[in-house]
Amino acid sequence: MASCHALNSFDIISSRVKTPLFTKPFPFSVISSRRQKKNFLLKSMASSASSGSISIPSVNKAWIYSVYGKSSDILRFEENVDVPQITDNQVLIKVVAASLNPIDYKRMHGLLKHADTLPIVPGFDVAGVVVKAGSQVKKFKVGDEVYGDINESGSSKPAQFGTLAEYTAASEKVIALKPKNLSFVEAASLPLAIETAYEGLERGELSAGKSVLVLGGAGGVGTHIIQLAKHVFGASKVAATASTAKLDLLRSLGADLAIDYTKENFEDLPEKFDVVYDTVGQADRGLKVVKEGGKVVSIVGPAPGAISFFLNSTGSTLEKLEPYLESGKIKPLIDPKGQFPLSKAVEAYAYLETSRATGKIVIYPIP
């Protein structure tokens, strides 16, 4: 939990004090009170939705930080955070599961400081149930099971109220109906990673008959790059790097060539690739193995000669991939140790920051 010295700007207001927590308008705040809100059970949602009436509490539990630093130092778990208000084109989602991504802790370190407004509820990925829809929302209704990456504006205006909470708000543009064959946990693991994988392959102009090398094939994004390249884009050859223990995983996902980076140097391969997709910060080395006219794509910051991008989430990508998810051609991959309850988010981030996770880390259950 956060140390006291890091929390002075985010003190909890005494229930006896009437002054506002923030001196300027803000979409959520922490309120000190003893109000107990009822657990919002998924079982009751269907019947409530059919009657067109769902009781929404005014406050909920959430993780929050108000200064930049290490996740273990700055994160605070609060039980009385205002439930976000939605705009006309948004839905309010009762969060069932959420997942973590490296951008979360990089943001805590100040990566998006130029665009952020503190305090922040972290998390972009969500799977849950719509409990309220804005007047302009056309695609979703109360009771729909949905999932998505709620960060519509990328790095220019990242979502301030994220998904490590009991409720979150999302534009209808960034969510999709949850595939029926996926659990909420599986669905929550997907959006940011699979959308990033898909957009990068599009930017790299991968198409049927072309080859791709994935640097970092066992991570949250890398596991999806392999599957998408093979089953959606029709790559003729998929190569990927990982540590010794994860080579079989790469092959099971569809990699034709699994490269042990602890024993082999991929730059020594006798072949070059049409696309190199870097997820680990090796774009400079990737440039040495890309074909003339080929492309290197990197999601680890700008790199000379490589295509770098920050994802702008869109539900349309999830809709395109729904047939592949429902058929099982594309599978979610969650780390065997990667499921943490909402109360253990600090421990979850500590595990994520080791960079040893295979696939995704998911927050579940969320009360």
C-alpha cells in the first residue's frame, strides 16, 4: 500500500467536513462515510434489466493514485469512490473482471503525465454488464454482457476513471458484446492486447504468404500476434522468441519457428522476414532481420526506422475477431498465477512488473 507521505494530496475527507475534496470539477471523488452499498449480483441483473430498472449505488470500491511513482508506493484502495457519471454516448458497466497491462504501471511512473489529470483509477481492460446506457447509445442495452479497452483517445487523453473499480464508464465505440463461449475472466484478458496485436500487424502490412518474426512471443501481446498472424492474416511463416521454458507454448499458439533467446541470436538466422513485430524493446536489432521493403513495428516507444504507435481502442476490432474467438481459433491466454482479487491489485502489479508473466494477469473477482 502507499506510504503516507505520498498521499497528502489525496486525503480522505472527514464526514464532518463540508469542503469539497477537489477545488475544480472532477468526475469522481473519495468520500469518508459509513454508507454500505449492496453487492450488485450478476444473478439479479437479468431480471432487473427485463423490468428496465437497475439500482445503481452512488459510490463504489476502487484503486486510486494521486501522485506518480511505484505502484506499491502510490496505490490506495478506497471503498467510497463516486460511481462515474456517463455522457450521452457512454454506458455504465458493472465490472466483473479487469486485466492489467504494462502501460498501467508505466503510466504510474509518469509516461502519460503530459496528458493525465490526477487522481486516476488505473486499468483499461474490462468485462462486465451494462447497467445504464446514455441517450445516444444505439448498440447496447441494460443487461448486455460486454468487454473492451475503455481508453478511446490513446495517449492524447487517457481514461481517468479506469477499470480497477466496481463500476466504470465507457464509450459505446470501444466495447463489444462478449463472445458467448468466453468467461468474463477470459474476455477481460483480451481487449488491449489483442487490439494492439491486430493494429500492429495491419500497420506492418502483413498479409497472406508473408512472414513475421515476433520479438517477445510469450507476453500478453505477443501471444496474440502469433495467433492472429497465423489464423487471421494468413502468414506463411511465424517465428517468435521466448525463454527456454516457453518454447512449447509458442508452438502451440501457431509459431512455426520458436527461438530460444537465451541460447540463440535471432540476428544470426539465415532468413529475413517481411514483418518484425517488437514487443520487448529490440526494434534496432529487428531492423537487421527485416527484408528490404519490409516493416518493423514496435510498441515499446519510438525507435528509428520502426513504426511505433499507441493504441486508440475500438470495439470494431473485437467485432471483427469475434468469429475467431467463438470458433476457438484465437484463444485467451492467462498466466497460471495471474488471477488476483480486486483487493490484491498491488500484488498483481508487482507480478506484472517482473516481466515473467505468460499471457495476461486478470483482476477477479470484483465485488
